[in-house]
Amino acid sequence: MRRPLSAKQRVALIAALLVVTGWLGALLATHSADAGPSSLSRGSLGWIRARHYVESRDVSVVTLDRSLNGLVNRGLVDHGVVTTGGVEGQDGSAGTWVLTFPWQYGTIQFDAKAVRDHLRRGGRVLFGYSSSRIPQQAERALLAEFVGQTSFESIDRPLTPRAWWKKRRSLQYLEAVEPFDGESLGIRSLHWRPGLPDDARVLYATTDGDPVISEWAVGPGRMLVMPAEVLANGRFDITTAGWLESLIAWSDGPWIFDEYHHGVIHPAEVETSSGGVSFGHLLLQILFVYLAAVWAWSRRMGPPWRPEIEVTGSADSLLLGLGRLHDRRKHYPAAARLLLDRAQRLDRRVEVGEDLYRRAEGANASELIELCNELEGSRP
């Protein structure tokens, strides 16, 4: 039978679990996870180097921490957005929206119609799609608004693990499509690529001829789609700078980086936005689990357990101890009567007379031994 834990052991175990879990939580909270294609991220997939390059070319840059719908309705100044260096967009310039979405996209609603309204005003949209296995919800909504039903297509990948891993880790080079002139760009192999309208102009394609970077007109505005990894910090080199020069020439007005969907939300927008599960809610759930565990471990499980007394030693010491106990308690008359009863019951040939029972009533130690000898001699 397994011995249950004592109260002190249970408390020590729960305290150790709390310490270990708290240490792991603090370690995860301080871990600098890659924030994806954000213009404020310094990770390998971030766009902060591309942002700094655009700023170095004297292009006005905006960090948008408010909804796209409000930006369309009120404009930069009325929406409370200030560009780098305090420079606002020129009159009549709708600007270039730079849209990317993190892989841990929450429940912040994305308004694709706001993008269409921006394009109707003659604006530009630069959309960097992710390299995740399937398009995210916001990416689906954006592509469905401008491409239609066939908004994306999956790319077949090898089925064997070794070939799949080799394909995933290998670089895929994009070649410029004439008449566009540009250097080759290297990215990881894609899981999917967006569909294109009939009037789209392909700028870069794979060596197999599959379009990857394209742009087309949407009313008076223009839209360009490309893999977000092209401008990632980990891929930034001289060819990336050349591609950025082409993008700067293609853009119009200030570059407005959408950081609202990356979690950079202005306090005025917090009450109107529906964010994901907050860290405080997670802490409350963990605290509830801890309290439930403490309550469960503190309750008694079954009847109380008492340790059994283990008797150790030889048979001689046990018999000597019993003999001393009987001698101290003067059990000789009872022992003599029990001796006569057992002798007659075990062997019917032994004759036990009334005189032996009378002697047994007042027997002492020596008389008990004499009775034993007489019984032994009376056996045929």
C-alpha cells in the first residue's frame, strides 16, 4: 500500500509547483518573440530596416495606431495621426497604406471596405502576405474584396518528410518579369500565393513562371501584393534596397504603416476595439487552477492511515517474552487447564482424570511442569 503524502509534504509540493510555474511564466513573458512583419519589430521577420530605409530617402512615414475606417473618414490630421518629423501628407495625396498581418492575429476586426474606399480616393496599397500554411482571416478578407472567389491558391509540397524539410529550408529565387527590370529576390518557399485579377501586371515570378509579386489598378488607385518576407530584416541586402527604391517610385504620398492590427492601439481606440484574450485573464485562469489544486490536495482522501507495528526478532526471543509475561501475570492455573483440554482434544488415547483438573486449579510453575511430564508419560 502506497503511503499518502502528509500535510507538510502536500504544502511543500504545491509551493514548489507554484515557484516553477511562476519562473516559467516570467521566462515566457520576458522572451522576445518575433512580432512578424511589423515596421517596429527588430526580429528576423520584422520590417524596421525597411522602414528606416524609406525614412532615409526623405519619405514621410506614419505609424498608424488607429482603425483604417476612421483614417478614411477623417484623414491623417483629423484622425490624430502625426507623421515622422511632423510632416503631413500633401493636399490631394491619399498616401500609401502598408498592410501586413501578424501570425498571432487576434479578434481585431479588419475592414476591407476601408481599403477599397482608400483606393477610390486614388491611394496606393502595399500588401505583404504571410508565409503561413494558409491565409489568415484578414488576408482572406482583403484578397476576397479585390480578387473574388479564387482569392488564393495552395502550392503543392513534397509528401515525404525529408523532401518536405529540404523544400522548406531551401531558398526560392524570384526573377523580374519583363519589361520590369530588377534584381533577383530570395525567399523561403511559399505555402500559398494570392490569386490575381485579369488586368494584373506581374513584376516577379518564380523560376517556374508562377506570379509572386504583382500590382494592378483599382479605380484611380493601385494595389501591390508581395510576400512579406521580401522586406524582412533577415533578408535585407543590396537587392532589397533596390526593390525598395522601385516601391518608393511606385508609391504616392506618405507611407502609412498599419500597426493597429499588430497590437499598437491608441488609448482612444481601446474601448471601441475588441482585442483578444488579455494577459490578465490568463493570469486569473491560472490562479483559479492553483486554488482548485490547493483545495483538492488539502482534502482528506479516504480514511486516515495508521502505520502497522512491525514485529522483528527470532522465535526464541518471542517465546521467552511470552513466558515472562505469563510468569508475571501468574497464568499457571489457566495454562494448566488449557494444557489438559488441548491434550485430551488432540489425542483421545490420553486419559485425563478429575484429580489432574483439581491439581491444575492451584498449580504453580513447578506443578505445571509436573503435569506436562505426567501427560507425556501417560501416552501409549
